[in-house]
Amino acid sequence: MRAPLGRVICFLVLAASGSALWGQQTAQGEGQPASQDQGMTLTIEHAISQALANQPLIQQAQAAVEAAKARVGQANSAYYPFVSGSAGYDLLSNQSFEISALIPLQQLGIQVPANIATYLNTPFSLVPVNAWDFHIGLNQVIFEFGKRGVQVRLAESGLAAAQIGVEQIRMSLAFQAAQGFYSVLFLTGQLSAIDEQLANLQEHLTATQAKAQAGSATKYDELATEVRISTLQSQRIDAQNQLDKQTIAFKQLLGITEPTPVELSGDFAADTNGPSEEQALIDAAMAQRPEVKQAVEAERAAELSQRLATMNGWPTISGHASFGYKNGILPDINTPVLNWVAGVQVSVPIFEGFLINQQSEEATKKLLSARENTLAVKRMVTTQVLQALQDVNAGRDQVESAQTQLQQAKDMLEVVKLQYDLGILTNLEYLDAQASLERAQLGSLLAQYREVLNEYALKQATATPIWLAQ
């Protein structure tokens, strides 16, 4: 009967916290708290702090925040003028464009003196052979009915979502660290309870062997005790294996890659204040849960996108100006001269293949989807808070019940041991009482472990930042 119980308890521990820990990426920690020779002692506060330090996932989220800040800067750049410079050179391959002023006069029958005719007959060009152009240009949007402001607010919404993502990752890592800490603490306590039972059974075996030699006990009694010890030793191997695996996952979560011995300092002390009222917890979750914040921010971004889509058909007024040097200007086409140009332009989309209508329709549907998602997330969060509160209340009742069972098992073992020593009860009855005490001890430890995890689950459901609350 005892062997299946130990396996069930180990399975419950891994099911409660192992799934979140096995998939966590390892962090390359810097500056470990202690050397390999000295070992390391961790409290729950230290474990959470260590898990949040130098975490690749947090660094990745922070980089996403910086990228979002850059996108806000890109959106704000639309308020500034766009200035560009240009330089060009063109070489004409022939002079076929050269003209003579004498030919038109001769065609009109005008007689020109010889000396003047020679001058007029010299070909000249209206375009330089070597064309140079150096200019600086400026373009500035003057008025666009608020589209730039909407684009900036849309980028700022993306920044807010990225910052919420950092908070969400930190919170997830903190709760994983708490789960790992108490899982290792529970498995350590389970191993200690098994060792205590082994010591008691070994002492009982010595007494049974003495009785067998004196003739007051049988070989069967001795063998039954040895079988019980062997069974418990097998359970200890399983418990040690589970503890080792959980410790590996816990150390990897904290970024402890060196084979440094780790000891945990803490217990399963529960919150004596008790949870708040249901509505207060729900209100706290709605104000603090990253999932709710993300949904609300996504809805706000969808609203801005819809507004921006409807503004795509509005006109844009912009101004432009440029100045610089170029040649090819009469009267001396080969000498670069300073010139400038300035103007105002109004751009109005008239027909774009129904593109704006389709964009507006898409944005409207996305906004509807975002609003429904917000409602769904709030319902999910409410359910999680109420379920976590129910688990906390039930867990406290389980702890009280387990404590009562443990005390009853202790009292029973004392009575059974006394009657066994007097020869009233058999060795098998004594072993049954010993097994009942062991189950009660592990049941009490498991109830306390579950109670603590339930309280952390309630904090997680309400998004209480446990790295500050500790």
C-alpha cells in the first residue's frame, strides 16, 4: 500500500510545478552568491531575485521595449521637415543642338555686313556641354488633419504593450521560482520523513530480532519488518531521484550552472491574514493582470488603426523649397549661378481602387475582434481568481484535517507500540500503525505544500508582484 502512495505524491509535485520549469530557458547567471566549496543557501526572496537577475527572456523583452521606443521616434519624425541634398553632372556627347543666328536673318532677306555676318555665323548653344547642378531641398507637411498625431499615439500604444510584456515575463518567472522553491522544499521534507521512518523501522527490527532470539517473536515478524524496510528504501530511491531532478530544474531557472550545493531556508508557513473578498480580488486582477492590460492596449491600438484608416482619404497640404547652384542659365550658360524655388502642394486621393474603403472595413473588424477579446480575457481572469480563491479555502481545510489525522496516527502508534511491547498486538499490527503514521506525515506535508502553492496561485491570479511583497 505504501509504494503507490509515494509515487502518487511525487507525481503530484511534478504536475504542480515541473511543467513550468522544464520548458524554461537556462540563464547564464553572473556573480553567484557562494562558491562551489561553500555551497549556497537560498530563501524564497533570494530565489525570486536570482531568477529575475540576468534572465535572457527579460533581456529579450527589454530589447523589444527599446525597439518600440525607436518606433515612437520614427512616428514623431513626421513632424520635422525632410531635407535632402543632390548633386549632378551631365556631359553631352555632341553639339548637334548648336544653332547659328545668321541663317534666320538670311532667310528673311536681310543683308548683314561681312564682319557682323562672321560673328553671327559662329554657332552657339542654349545648353552647356558640361552641365552641373548642386541643390538642397526641403519638404514639410503643413497640415494633414491629425494623421501624424494618430500615428504617434499608435506607436506609443505599441511601446506600452512592450512594457507590459516585460512585466508579464518578470511575473511569470517569479512565480516559477516560487513553485520550484517549494517543490524542492517539499521533496526534501518527504525524503526526511522517509529517513525518519527507516530509522524507526530499523530500531523496531533490532527489537524484533531480540524478541525472536528470546522466543517471544517469530521469524515471520522479523521478515515482515525487513520487507517493510526494503519497500521504504525503494521509495526513498524514487524520492531522491525526484528531488534531484527538481533541483536541477530549479537551479537552471535561477541560472546556477555550476555544480554548487544548494540548500533552501524556509518552511510552509501560510498567510494568516486570509484572502480578501471576492470582488476586491477581482478588481485587483482587472487592474493588475498583464493579460487584461495587453487586451485593453490592443483594443486601443485597434481604435487608433481604424481612425487612421478613415483618414487616408483626406487631403494633405505640404510645402517644398530648394536652392543651389547650376549652370545652363542665360546669358552665360557655362557659369553656375545661385537659384531657388518654393511652392505649396495639396494632395487629394480621388480614386484608389476602393483601397481606402477596404482598409477601413478591415480596421473596423479588427476593432470588433479586439473588443470581444478584452471581454473574453476579463471573463477568464475572473474565473481564475474565483477558482484560486476556492483552492485557498479548501487547502486550509485540508491542512487542518491533515493535522488532525497526523495527531491521531501518532496517538495510535503510541498505543499500538505499548500493546505490542506487552505482547497483546502482533508485529503486523504494529507495522500497519507505523505505515498509517507515515502516510499521515506525508499527507500533512503535502497539504501544507498545496496550501502554499494555492496562495501563490491566488497571488498570480491577481497579479500581485511577489518580488515586492516578500
